[in-house]
Amino acid sequence: MNKLLNLLKSGLIACAPCVLLLAAESKPSTEKTMTTPPKLEKATFGAGCFWGVEYQYAKIPGVLSAVSGYAGGKIENPTYEDVCSHTSGHAEVIEVTFDPAKVTYRTLVEYFFKMHDPTQVNRQGPDIGDQYRSVIFTHSPEQKKIADDVKIGLTLAKAFSRPIATQIETAPKFWPAEEYHQKHYQLRGTKPYCHLVPFAEEK
């Protein structure tokens, strides 16, 4: 095409169709550039009863979904009864899908430490059992570093009167909880009894 353009400029050829072709190619495109879908990430938190944790995280701008479920145990596809038996080893957790361009992972971790008492071991308020343990399951080395940094920072700042008991572990298989556990408070028009730290206005 460049050779053809040079010939046209030199006057050696005069081809109307070629001129029209070149003009069409040089004309700016009016088509809209396709938008690239946002690159989403996942985060997994256990901070007591998953009903309240899901309720709070679902309100955060940038969070696309918060799903109640189980993680960190030793059996496949656990049921709620399995988890409550204290024999499966699973924690009640939520799996968050978020847009890092709108909310950072550090923000989600910092909120995690604000919304519950991370010094309690195998309980949260009136809920007692290993399924209510404080845990962050990380999905990448970057997430682990951020979670560790936030925990260390709070420890050095003596933000709590007791040691932080939160466990930070590599994310294992996540098992969604039964349907009746999803959006528990939203569907019933009530609010959590353990997690009352507001983050944002209701969506």
C-alpha cells in the first residue's frame, strides 16, 4: 500500500478506485472501541457467623458478590450439619468477588479487622465453635503479603488489648453453603447481631 501511495504522489498512476481506497483507509474509524471487562479478584474471609459477614461485605462499593460457604476442612462438599458437628474442620466463610479498580484488597482486609473481634479464638460473640474462627484465606502471594502487613501493623500499634488470633492461610476449596444461608438478613429484612460496623450506605 505504501508503494501504491508513492506512485500516486509521483503522478505515475492515477487510479480513482485506488484513491478512494486510500481515502477510506486514512479516514478515522467511527466505530466505538470495545471496552475491556474489569479484571475481577476473589477474597475469602471467616469472621464468625457468615450471615453477618456476607451482609456487611455485600454493601461495599466495588464488591460484586459475597457468597456464604465453608472452607478449610477435611471432607468434601460439607453440609451445615457437618460443619456444626465440629468434626469437619471447616470455617464459616464468605467468598467475595470484587473489582480491584474500585476497592482494594487492603481495604477489604482492614475492614475485616474492624467488623469483628479478631482476638477471640474459635468464637465470635455468642457463637462458639471452630467454625466461627477468625481466618483470612489468601488467593495469591500478593494477598498474603497484604494480609500479613495489616495484621502486623495492628499488632505493633496495639490496636487490640489481646493478641490477634486471626489465621492467615492459602485459600483451599470453597464450598458454597446451602441456598437458605445466602442473603439471610437481606431476605428477612433484619440486621446482624454480631457484625454492626457500617461500611457504606445500603445499595
